[in-house]
Amino acid sequence: MATAAATAGGPVLLTGVTSFLGRRLLLELARAGRPVFLLAQPEELPQAHAAVARVTRRHPAARGTVLLFAGDVLEPGLALSGEVADRVVGEATVFVHALRFHPGPRRNVERAAMDNVRAVESVLSFAHRCRDLESLVLVSSTAVAGDYPGTFYEDWFDVGQGFGDPLDRSVFEMEARVREARRTVPVVIVRPGAMPIDAGSGEVDPTDPLGLLVRALCALRRLPPWAPLPTLEGARSIVPLTPVDFAARAILALAALREFRGHAYCLVDPTSPTWSELAATLAGLVGAPAPRWTPSARVQGVVLRLPGVLPALARAGDALGLPLRRVRLLLSRNRHDTLRATSALEPLGIRCPPFAAWAPRLAAAWTPRAA
């Protein structure tokens, strides 16, 4: 069932429709029958058409309300033709900027980080032209906390944190641009964590590294329960988790009401596990021994902190298509305050499903089927 927030208001301009979150946002809007303008980058047009087709098959009534436009968030005016631009400017009441560039064949990590910031600048410039804009939602992330050691509050932004990865730094710069525009654009900032699953349907993000973790644990099922498997450095670090269906509903709700504007909201499960708890839970669900042996953790930490180690792992992962860039999260020592988000969303009936409720579906989705 669509939330009241999704059904109310004029057309929504959505970027990033080919991402896991973007597809879920489109589904929520189509289910509600709300008009949507989808802005697709040139390189993602085929996937964007597929995403629209998938949603309109499930909700045929949305065929007349979902409009896909080819554009480019890196170009002035979003590279929209005059007629299309005039329509968006005149009709759109909400912008949701969910697009994020990642390293790949078209761009290295430095270029991806730079393009993320340029895209926000371009979207903000276009937003200034919209006469009836009610809110512009930036999908940031918990990465904005960088290496801050402790609780990072929703009110906080620049508290001297450092960033070991250009992509994390780009999240900080994206928020900075949006914050600078708060006096002239009605902005909302949301900070989800990792979004590995739709807790309601059980659909998983095929690109999420937790899938690799589950498959690795499945490969260890033949070992005895007492096997001394080493735990990872950072076993006590919190893994910020956000079911994507919760994130989509929360984003549209926060975009809907005036009192939510001008603030940041952390959309993270308050019961998010530590790395050790995460691995132990998933191991138990797939029948593998849980990592328990800890003496190597300190050695791992020393090695990972050596100059050049994390960048080298990240580059290797980018080249091989593996999520080795995420290894940096093992050194994270922060947790995330969610008080403002919880206070805003719970009265609307929007609550984050806890990890314990959807962990079995995640494990089942990634467990290889018997031949």
C-alpha cells in the first residue's frame, strides 16, 4: 500500500532510477499514481527503460504518469530540451536526487567523486528555476561521518572528520553544496546506510557486498562448528543498515511536509549490528561456523592502516568488479543518531524494520540453490 506522502502533491523529478533505491522510489510513486519525471543519464537509458517497463507491468495505470527523459546532470539545464525543461520547471514540485556515480569503465574514482559534486551543483541550479518547488531531497549517506570516532548526530556536518576515500569525501562535498543553498531552495538531506534488501519483498541488491559475505559463509558450511575462523578488524564497528523499502517511504514522507525542510535525517536501523554480530547471525542462518578467533584483528588493523594499502585494495576491487573499496568500513568507529528521523517518521507509521526481522530473507536470497 502506498503511503499518503507518496500520493500527495505534484510531479516528482527523480534521478538515479537504475539504482536499487531509485527503482524502489519509482515503484512507490507508481503504486500511488503520482506523476514522475525520470531523468536518465545517456549511459543508463537501456536500464532506465527496463526499470520503467518492470514497474508499469505491475501497475499499468502508471503508464500515463511515468515519463522518462534522456538528460545529463553534468550539463547545464540537465541537458533537457527546451520543451521538456519548461514542463519540468512548470510542473515538478519535488526533486529527489538519488543518482550516484561510481568507478567503472567510464570513470576512475577521482572522476566519479568529482562528478557527484558537479551533479548536485547542476541539480541545484535547475531547481532555482522551478516556480512551485516544495522540496529538494538529497540522498546523502552515513559516509558523511568519515572517520569520526563516536556518535555522529543528525545536526552535525563538519566536525573535523577525515575521509580515506574520494567517494566518501564527495558525499561530504555534496551535502556542503546543498547546505549552502538552504536559504533559496527548500532542501531535505537524508542519510541512509547500506541498503542490501527490500525487507517487505525480500528482493536483494545484486551489487551489495553482503551477498559475497553470505556466499563465502556458505562455502564454509562443511567445517566443524568449533573451527577457529578469524574475525575481521573492526568486528565491534557498527554496520549502518537501511532496508530500501523503508528508505523510499521515508524519503517521500520527508519531502511532503514543510516542517521537515532544512534538516538532515539519518535513515538507519537503530539496532544495526556490529560486524561481528552481522557475521555471526548470517553464519548461523546458513549453517556455517561463526568467526570467533580474534588475535589477528590487531594485526589486520595495523596492515590496513599502512599508507597506500586501502587505496591499493580499492583500485584492485574497481578493476576486478569486487567491493574491496568497502574494506575501509572495517576501520570505522562511528555510530549514527536517528532521533530526528524517528520522531518525524513514527507518527506517520513509518518504522525501520530491524536487522533481525529481515536477516533470514537476506541469507536465503544469497544461499546457492542445491543442484
